[in-house]
Amino acid sequence: MTTLFVREWGAGQPVIAMAPLGLESSAFEALGTLLAARGLRTVAVDLPGFGKTPAPTLPLTPAVLAAPVIALARSLETPPIVLGISLGGRVALETALAAPEAVRAVVAVAPYLPWLRGRLFLASAGLLDPRLAEWIPLERLWPVLRWLARGLETTPYLRDDALAQAGARLVYYLSCPATRVSFLSAARELALDPAHGPGGLWTRLPRLAVPAAFVWGERDQLVSLRFARAVARSCPHATQLLLPCVGHWLNGPHHRCLAVTIADLVPDLLREAEDPLRRDRTSGTGLVLRPCVVVGGAEQAAAPAVVRTSHA
């Protein structure tokens, strides 16, 4: 039985949140605070192999990562919205596809999706043994890694960006051999994630049975906006939003643009879950541009996080 480490903010309709590759639940502090102020409960998890959740003995495929998330979703009194960023977005989609009865909606922020081209190049990732990471002696560089991480954490531009702060801490998380193995395992399985066929995401995506929203960043240099066109073909009823001021990781004050966008999406997705015909009425809207909200306004009042572990 996998034990997911969980941080919680707020009360109300639950939102299970999953972080990018290598990051953990503290990345959602800003979002959890905002959702709590709007009467929602954020349940941020450390995915297996990262943070304080131990890795299983299996390769970290999206299905393996999603299995304890599905169990957690089923254990909640109210079916949650599942939300993920990058790797977390791929796991959120897997959760919704594998167990649509257990979730109300899905939000995928810059999700890593299987490449439609260059599959032969990606196949070479199958030659990588993640256990080789145990032989990389990064733990000997712990003082230097910690110094680098603290330098990033205290950079004024990133000081309030919880996602960037969690990314900075990844620098010294990788001094742990087990975390390095998990990182390489999950990265390899993302590269090998089939595009088509019985288990292929693009084959299954048209069968997505719950309301869905995709959020893309115009400054994102890691996940291409070309995926938005493929999503529109495979899942035409999904909402797709474009944030002009947001990249994949280091967003500084523009982390608020992402948090506000997600917070605004949730009520619409809940209404759509209550009224399935709403998807037909809103189909074909295309990629919608969201304006930047960083205008020097007052910060949201901080809400304390509730930290617990959940057995799933």
C-alpha cells in the first residue's frame, strides 16, 4: 500500500493537486491559499518517489503514479477535481481517464503529453537504467547544492513564487540517490509514454468523460503550444486557456496569474460537471487568451497549510 504525503489548505470542494517532475506538495502553497479564500479545499500530494512519498518497485509510469491518486480520490467524501502541472498534469489526465467515476473534473497545466513526432528518438530512453543515478555522487556536493538552492530561494524575483521555490529545493533533493532514481524513472517513462494504441494517450483522450481544462503558457520553452492544437482535435469540448506572461517554471510575480486562472476555472468546471450538456454549448471556443493580473494589487492573506499523510 502506497502512502501519499499530503498538504491541505482550506475546506469545501476538494482539489487534488500534483506537482511537476521532481517537485512536491509545497509547490502549491500560493494556489492552496487562494483556493482556500474561495471556499475550496486543496489536497496537494507528493507523488510516489518524490518528497516524502516512497517510490514503489515498479517503473514510474503515469498509470503507476496515478494509482494512489485514484485511491485517494475514492476515499474522499466528495469526488475531487484533479489538477496537475507538467508531469502532474499527465498524471491528472491518467487519473480522469482511468477512473472517471472518482473525479468531477480535470485541470492540466502545461501537461507533458506524448510526442506525435520523433518517436524513434524517444525510444532510445528505453536503454536508460534509472538505477545508474545511484552511482552519481551528488550527495558529496550537498553543501554546494544547498547553497545554490538557498540562493535561488532568496532571489527577490522568485521569493513569492511557491512553484519556483519548490523547484529551487529540487537542487538539493537530487542529492538523495532514491530521488535521483525516481526522477530518471519518471522521465524515462514519460519519454516512452505511448502516443497511440490501446494504452496511448492520444487514442484514449477523446474518451475523456469529465469536464476538462488545459492551461498553457506563452513563455513556456519546455511544453510546446502545438499540443494545444492536438488537444483541440482529440478533446474538442475541453476549455483551453493561454497565459501570455507565464512560462514553465520561473514566473516570479506572475505565479498569481496562474493561481487566479485556476481558481476562476474551478467554478466553471463544477457547473459543467452538474450540467453535462454545457460542454456541447461551449464546444469549439478554441484557445482563449487570459490577461495578466499582476497589477500591483494587495497580496492574498496567507492561510496556514494543514499537513497530513493519506493512506491510499
